Amino acid sequence: MGQYTLDLSGYRPNISDTVADARYLAIVEDYEFGKSKSQNDMFTVFLRIIEGPESGKVIIDRLAITPKALFKIVGFLNGLGMPTPKKRLSINPEAWKNRKVYIDTSHAEPYRGRPGTSQIDGYARYIAPEAEDAPADVPVLEQMVEDVPEAVAEPVQAAVVEDAPAEVVKEFTTGGEATVADRVRTAAAPAPTTVPAKEEPETLSLADINL
């Protein structure tokens, strides 16, 4: 027989990896819908651990749709942050993909001579930190404050004082120097009234008199 090409692109494990009993952050990698051995509808969910020394290992959970096992799929949906009201509801399994969830694992009992693998005992909701949801190009508050022109941040009154003329005005009457305030007071004072000088009486000399 010559060379044979084996296509493993659609391969999925049918048993879980074995990990230490603990809580792990995992992501829903994929799912399958089929029938259980009792011919009940069943979702097979593949969850990949994404943090810690067990990162990359896959844990499989089988969620059979039976009255006694509904608590498992309700716990799974609640772990994904999806509401489960006590009524009929339509679910979209495609929305499960790539969602993060905490899983609590334990070892299953040995089965047909094989050692027990890890199983999921429960789910807990993962709440993403705010930093993950914030757009990268949103400036932080400190950057926004630094970008504000310095003149805008100053009080208006201070800006008016800074814009006032800095030179001093000479008083011609005293020869001293006056500030802007002195000049304002001088301009506001009423102008002095000028009293016309009395005219001197006209005098005649003896030469002007014709005797």
C-alpha cells in the first residue's frame, strides 16, 4: 500500500482530557447535537481550558434534554450569562461559541477498565474586566486633561488681568509714575473747572489825555 492521506481537520476527541480537580477558565470551542443512548436530544459541548498549566486541554460535557437532567443545561446557560425563564424558550447554540465560562472539574469513576477522566460538576459565570470591553483608541481622562490648552484651564478673571497693559503711565502734574488703577481713577475724576481770569481795568497814561 502506498502513502495514505489522513484528514484530521474534523477530528474531535470523544473523551475528556484529565486535569487536576479545580476551577478553570474555559471557552466554548464547539458543540454537537445528537441523541443520547436513550434516544433523547443531547448537546455535546467541547470546552477548552485557556488559562493556567492545563491550558489547551479539552473537557467534554454532555447535556441530555431530559426532565431529570435539565439542571445541567440550565447551569450551563446561566454560566454563559443567558437567562433561563421557566417557560419554553428558543436557543441558538451558535451563540455559545467562543464564550468564556468557569468550569468546576472532578474525576469521573473508572469506566470499563479505563481510568476516570475529568468531568464538569458545575459552571460559573465569567465577567470580563472593563479593560477588555473598552476600545483601545479611547483616551484616558489624564490624556484628555493634558490636551486642553493651558489658557482655557485658567480662570477668566486671571486671563483678563494677564491681558491688561503692563506699562505704567506718567503723571505730568507730579512727574511720578502711576499704575493702571491710578490712571483709571484719574480718568474717572471730574475735570477741574477753569475760572476765567479777571480783566485788568484799562489804564490811561497822561500823554493820552488832551488837556
